[in-house]
Amino acid sequence: MSAPALAVIGMACRFPASHDLNAFWSLLVAGGDAIHDIPADRWNLDALRLAHGGGTLPKLALRGGWLDRVRDFDPTFFRISPREARVMDPKQRLALEVAHEALQDAGLAPAATPDRVGGCFMGTAQSEYLQRFFWRMEIGGEDADRFVGGGNDPSFVCGRISARFGLSGPSVNVNTACSTSLVAVHQAARAIQSGECEWALAGGVAIIESPEHSLTMNNFGLLSADSRCAAFDASGKGYVRAEGCGVVVLKRLDLAQADGDRIYAVVRGTAVNHIGRTDNVVVPTSESQARLLRSALAVGEVAPQTVDYVEAHGTGTTVGDPIEFHALREVFGEGRTTPLTLGSLKTNVGHMEVAAGIGSFIKTALCLHHRQHVAHLHLSSPNPGLQPTMPHRFPRALEPWPQTTGPRRAAVNSFGLAGTNAAAILEEAPAPRDLPVAARDHEIFTLSAYGEA
């Protein structure tokens, strides 16, 4: 028996070169590449050079999918004092803003949410902000005692959202590395389907708060030499880091239709698994990824041949891309008469790590809503590891999403470095209605959150 289908009734985001949902869709439609140099006000690069022996910092550690204006925040709107806001991890600030905008987009009044019990499931990683704050010696005893703990504890991301917007259902923070935010979507879906809550916020937030992690990954050879995610291309030998925040509002499809909600897309099924026994937990397996996709399809009672598109994890790595492609071929290739369309958001904005899954989810929901495929970038010569092949294609420009015998359907993949995989099966809304995205109703207040080192 399939689980009840869910409706995506609200979405909001801050992604590289995309300050809101409309800007994000415009970036995708234009085939935009959001990778650029680090913002000048983010870190003191001269101090970093001195800390690393006075040499030249690797360029590929300083290029990425950066957010603009990460210091902007209106604390009083969220009933937070400027003093407390000053020591809050910027991920908490950003998550509050984007959650608020997602609720607006769904037509829910953030200060007076409906009587139906709401939940909150957010993906986030540990805070690197606290270490940098103390390193700059910008806080003292009383601030540290009162505000620093909660301001930098990852559990407060969901806690602050639930408290601010009156969500009395489950409030759960998630961290499974790169699959984190799609795991959060899965947990939100399961909570709604089990009756723990009647609707939920789900998403993830990532900010590159310290350069040290980028430098470490560069030393390990994980970052792309040309600062691009060339997913499924022969040149793909690493990825570029990015940051962002995305939040969606999920609700049971029957309730959303009864309430007259605007529906971006329908969630037919989700699944989470792990690669299982292995000597190297960071190396994925096609077998576990294929099991994952079959589980998500089974939850929604969806036949694999009816899936038109896969939004791949697609980091652009020598090992990972072929493994993912082999799993897709095993699940979707048999009996396929029309090519499976493939794409990866990482080619546009980079790898947002714990927020990557929600970025892919939002992209796919928008493509279903607009009935269009957007360009997959940085593909010139397919990775030779994509063999044996299956009927597939990568869109090179904006194009219509053709309808076949049934509703348009897509799969979204997300895999974690420690072996946790997540997938979702999305379907176009039964009767989409175009409504304007709600305008932001709070002012912006700039904090000196990233002062000079």
C-alpha cells in the first residue's frame, strides 16, 4: 500500500546568485553559472595568508558558490536582540528568514499558523562560526554566558524556527553530510504520513564559515581544479564548494487540494538507506543507490519507466559519477524506449553540501511546475565510466518538458559522504495554478558578523 501523496505548497531559497525563488528560476532558465570569487568582506585574506605561512592561497579554495550579504539580518523582526544576534551562527539567522519566506509563499501567516500541527525538519552541520568569533576576540564574558551556546548549537536551527512560528509538532535537526537536507524532506514526509504533524517545513542551510575546511579538502585533492562541478563529464575530477539555504512546505495532497493551496509538485515517495558493510565508508556503491531508488518508487507505487527525469547527485567526480549512473541504468534503463533526461544543479551553483539535496528538490519542483528542462552545464565529453550505457540525454538549453502517457515524473538523488543515501520521487501537480510569490515583509538589518580577522 502506497503512502499518502504530499503536496509542495511553499518554497523559498537563498542560493548562489539567487536571493529568492524567482531569481533562482531566472538563473536556471538563463543557464547561469553562479561560481565566483569569494566576497571581499567575508574573510581577511591577508591574515589568512600569514596564518598559512605567507604564501599564496589556492585559488580553488577561494572560488565557489557564495551567498551575498550573509551579514544582513533583522533581529527585531524575529524578536531577537541585536546583542544576541551578533553571536548567532549565521546559519540560524538565514534559516529563520528563509523559513519565514517559505511560509509566506505557502500563504501561511508566520505569526499565526493554522491550528493544524506543524513540524520542522532542517539539515545543518556543526558551527564553525564560534571558533572564528573567539579567534577574533569579539565577544566577552556576559555575551558568551548568555547567548553563545544557543547561538552556535546546531539544534537551535529547528528550535528557533518552531518557537518563532508556533510549530508544535516534531522539530528535528539532521546531519548526514551531503544527503542531509533530502533526508530532512524524507523525515518530514514520514512524520506527515504517520500523523505526527499535518504539515511541515523541511530543508537545509549551509554557510562556509571558515576557510580551513576548504583548504583541507583542497589538500586532499577533492576540489575541482577549474572550480566547476563538471557532472558526468570526462573532465570531472572534483567539485567546488557552495553555500545556500532552501526550505519547502509539505502538506498532505488531499488537504492541500481541499484548502485550495497552490501546488508546485507532488511528492509520491521518499526513501533513505545506507551503503551497509564496507571497508571504506566514503566510497558509494551502485547497489545501495539502486535499492534506494526502488524503495522510493515502491512507496509511491510508481513504475520506473514512467520517470522522465533524474536530478542527479552529480558532483563531478571520477568515481562517484559512474557509480550513480550505473545505479540509474539498473533501475530506469530496462525496457526504456525514450531517453532518460539527466541533470545536476551542482553544475550551476556548486555543491552546497548539507543544503545540496534541498536545492535539487526545489529545482526539480520548479521544472515540474513550469514544465521545462533547464540546461546541464559543463558537459563536453561524457565520462568514459558511463558504460555500458542506456538511452539518456542531458539538456543543453532551456526546453519544454514533453508529456508522455502520464504525468511528468522525476527522481531526486542525494548521497552522503558517510554512506547515507536519500531519494525522492516527484510528480507534476494535478491542477497547477500560477500565483505570485509573496514579497518579503521585513526590513534588513546589517550585522558586523564577519568583521576583519
